[in-house]
Amino acid sequence: MAAELLDGAAVARAIRGEVARDVAYLKQGICVAPRLAAVLVGDDPASQVYVRNKVSACHEVGMRSEEVRLPAATTQDQLMARIRRLNEDADVDGILVQLPLPRGLDRVAVILALDPARDVDGLHPLNAGRLLLKLDAPVPCTPAGIVELLERYRLPIAGQHAVIVGRSEIVGRPLSILLLQRDATVTVCHSQTRDLPAITRQGDLLIAAVGRPAFLRGEHIRAGATVIDVGVNRLDDAGAAAAIFGKDSPRLRQVRERGYTLVGDVHPIEAAGRAAHLTPVPGGIGPLTIACLLRNTLRAARLRRLMVAQ
């Protein structure tokens, strides 16, 4: 039996509807819409698409947004100065800096420079620490979206063995905390993990976040598992697309017609034959990440503006 596809796009639409409703209520109270500033350094095509989608999503739910574009030659001092100005702008509720940054820029220094109250990605150490202690904090958007998807589909977390492949501070590490807080048993795998298939096959929940096309195969997946594919990889090689999707697949036609298709970190055909539930790429976790960003921006605006109004 083929895996049930978990429709992240549908869940994201529901979250965006809730955010739009709450933004309207907030605007009635304080007469101003929340405002997000998205900082993009350089001209990476994927980053440009991500930022454009985030800005567009803000407008769709009634928020204001500003795209702050800086050239690839921007120095560390120039970037830090721009972030300071955003921190001091009373009309900015949320700030995100699109990662990765161009080579030569210190990502950690940039995260540390963010006002924690406006850090809508939840990456500042103060917010990460509050998350660890189960205190109110902005939850990193992709992990928040994954948990939201599981809960809205009423898939069990408590008592499940969750195996996360990838240990980034954006996905793997905060997700492990969220799942532990919901009483899952969590194993985090990484590049130095030995006998990866033997470990991933233990997972009732298997989450892939490694940034490698179709990296996890059928041998990595326990029959009946729930598989969450976080990866979004651009595949522009027709031969590689045919090997993954098949010679008659519409995905292969996409490569030939528009020059690329998207594939996750999990082999979609092999996973569909073993998993009970599977997130598609695209249409799985990506839309949820943006929806949770909107929710974090609304949260930041409520805390800042209602406090000022009092």
C-alpha cells in the first residue's frame, strides 16, 4: 500500500487563515499591521525565491513587509550596522536574515546582533535557551511546522522513537527539543553516525534534513513509519531525475522543459512503498515553514505593540 501523503500546503493554509484573522483583530486594536523586515545579502537565486515568498505571504495575511537587499560585497560592519538600524526602528516587529550568508560574513555574529524580541526565526541564544526551558519563545519555523503537521493529522508523538537525520541549529537541534518535550524518544544522526540504515530503521518517525537529493532510500525506512522530508533540492540533471522518478515521470519532463525539478532528502518512490505517511516535496514542509514565520511575526508584534500601548 502506498504511503498517505501529508498535505503540508493544506495545513499551512489553515494556519495562514488563523494568522490573517488575528492580524485583523490586532489592527482593530492598535490601528497598525505587524511589519516584517527580511534581510537578503547577495544574489543567491534560491534565497531570492525564499525571501520573495515570505514577503508575499506577509501581504496575503494583512501584514506589512520590507525586503532589505544588500549586495554580495557587503562587509560585516555594514551588515551589523543595518541590523542595528532595524533593531532601533519602532515600526519593525520582526527581523529575519536569510541564510546562508555569502562567504566571509560571520553568521553567528549576525544572529547575536538581532534583537531577541524581533528574532522571528528563533535563532538568538536567548530564544534558544527559553525554548530549551519550555518558556515562551519564538520556535524555529521549520521544526514548529513539523510538529504542527503531526499534531493536526493526529499522528502520535508521545512514546514514539523519532530519528532525525541532520543536526543543524535551524532544524535538527530545535526539533529534537520539541519532540522530547512531547515525550518522544529522540535519536539525532549526522555525518559521523555509523551504520545509518540500522539506526534510521528504528524510527517510528523519521525526519530527514540533510540537504542531499534522495539521500535516504528504502533501506533506511522502517515499514509503516511516518517520514518527514525537510529537504528541498534543485535537480537539473535529466539522468539523475530519471533515476529517481522514472523515465516516464512528469518530473523528468519538468527538467527538460524548465531546466529543473525539486526533490527532497528522501527517495520519494522508495519511501512511498515503505512508509505509512510521507510529506511530499514540494508541498510538504516548505509551506509550513512560511506559515510558522507569519505566526512568529504576529507573536512579536503582539508582545511589542500591546506592551507599548499599555
